[in-house]
Amino acid sequence: MKRSPLVKSFGLTALAVGSVLAASVNVAGAAAASPLVGAMQRDLGLTAEQAGTRMAEEAAAASIAPAAQAAAESAFGGAWYDAASGKLVVGVTDAAQAAAVEATGADTALVAHTQSALDATKTAIDTLAGPAAPRQVTGWYVDEQANSVVVTVLPGAQAADVQGFLGQARAAGPVQVEEVTSAPRLFAGDVVGGDAYYINDAARCSVGFSVEGGFVSAGHCGNAGDSVTAPDGSAMGSFEGSSFPGNDYSHVTTNSSWTPSPTVDGYGNGDVTVTGHTAAAVGSSVCRSGSTTGWHCGTIQATNQTVNYAEGTVSGLTKTNACAEPGDSGGSWVSGSQAQGVTSGGSGDCTSGGTTYFQPVNEILSAYGLTLVTG
């Protein structure tokens, strides 16, 4: 039988999905995930011991997050993993809720705005933007730690349409404006070789995660009906569904020659076996696999970001400071052994560093009614 693109041909894997550590992960188990440890040492400046400890702390933070949010009740002001303390921090707008939250094992921080207020502001900006915002506006997201919605713009964004947009955004709620050095772009690529999959024998992307009957990837990689082939030219299947812009996800069905597996290619660092798809907290470490640049790690900086690509606006993405490049699109993102999402796009590269966004895998599974393959 032909090897699955998701087994070692998850060497076909690419930019994209990640996921949170399950509550049962401990320091020893986390340290055993050698692909993550090696890349975290390189990209986050950690020792192997520190990487293992951090993964265990992040797993604990993810496991108590639902109870901590419930304890905050209507005063919930967002939550994030704090690397300095190694704990989950929960924002509360009412100090009277702090004791109940801290009883779950989380730390607390007094904030001015609730998560629901921040989400409402972000939704209002989404509505304001419609299908496309001014080109010099590159995106917007809820920053839990800043307790604000951040709108990012290119340097010198003084045009009337940009200033008008920013004025309306500020009127919607708590908003900060930050400059970024470059605009985000999609990470799809032309045929340049490497372990990947090809669309209509032309463009190249990376496999995200195996699902029963196929795999998931980025929506901008192909449209429903487009053919998918392996690097050796053999037929793999076709796009069953695709959504872009608005979203950035796709579902590829594979033929009987391919067997989906729970493996993500570690590109020489050892492979990762996906065991679930629990979403990781803001501040958690996350690593990705892609057919252009291989294996890289960073941290989750924001969730539910709207990104204003030249090709259209995409909402609901997760922002990271891990790097990626064209051809990595669609690839896997993992936190510990948990699937997080598939690569969408970003800015910068793996020489100078950059920002990369992924489409959360849980939304893809829900949208298409898919079952993630786990080990």
C-alpha cells in the first residue's frame, strides 16, 4: 500500500494547525515530544528542561481554563498563559470574583473591560470592514493582556479612508492602533519541490491534519473539485470543500491508496503523534510543520484575529510569532500533542522572523463534520 501523505508524507504537512496540551500531559511526557523540544530550544531560547516544564504548565493552564472562566462569571475579562509565573492568568472586572477564580488554580488581574465587551468591539469592526478594509489596515484582534482590541496598520497610514476607518473603530469600543512593518500575505507557493501536495499539478501547499477519509488544509490552496497529487505525481484525491476568503480552510478527500494517520512530520527532529484537538491558551507555545521551511515554533499571541489580505478579509484566525514562508500554507500547528490549526498566511520570513496566522482546526472539523485522526 502506498504510504499516506499524513504518515511520512506528513512531510507533506505544512503551515498550519496547532493544538493545546491535554490535561494529562506531564513534564516527562512533554519532554519526550522531541520535535517540539528541539524547535522550542531554537526558536524560544529554552533549554530542553525548560521546554518540557513549559509544555506541562501550558497543559495545566488549558485544563483549568473552563473552570476559571466560569468562576469569573460576568466579570470575565479574558485569559492567557503567563510564561513568567507558569500559570493561567484570568482578567476580572470585579475584584470580588478574584477569590473564586484563584480557587481553580489561576492567577487574576483586575481589568477595565470584559471579554464580552472586547469581543463585541471586534465584531463591530468586522461588520464595519465588510469584505475588505482599507489596504493599509492589516488586521485587528482582541489582545487579552492589553485588555483592548488592537488594529494594526502599515507605516504612514494617513489616507482619509484609513483615518475614517480608525475613527469608526475607536467609536466601537476600547481600541489601540499599532504599526506593523509589512502586510500579511498568503503562504501558498508555486511548484518548487519539497514534501508537499500539489493542486491541479501546479501550486503547492502543505497537508494540515488527517481526518477520516482525507485531510484538512488551507482554503486559499484550492477550490472544490480541484485535483490533488503527491510530489511524485501520483493521484491523491480532490478538494471536497473550500472556504476563502471569510474563512481559510479546506477539506480534501483521498483515494484508497492513501491511509490517513495521526502523524505530523518533525522534519528530522522526530515526528509528532496527534492525540487530540484541545485549543491552547494565549501565551502558550505552538509549533508548526510546513513543506517549505520545515519545523518552527513560537507562541500564541491572539485568537479570533481578522486579517486583511490583499485577496480578501479572513476572520477567526490565531496570531503567532512563529515564522513561515510561501508553500507552508495549510500545514499543521500543534501544542504538545494537540492539533491547533492549519497555516493561513502572515508577514516576514524564517530568516528575519515574522508573524504567522493559523485557522483553528476545531472550526474546520465542525464546519465539515469531520473526525480528526488521533493516535
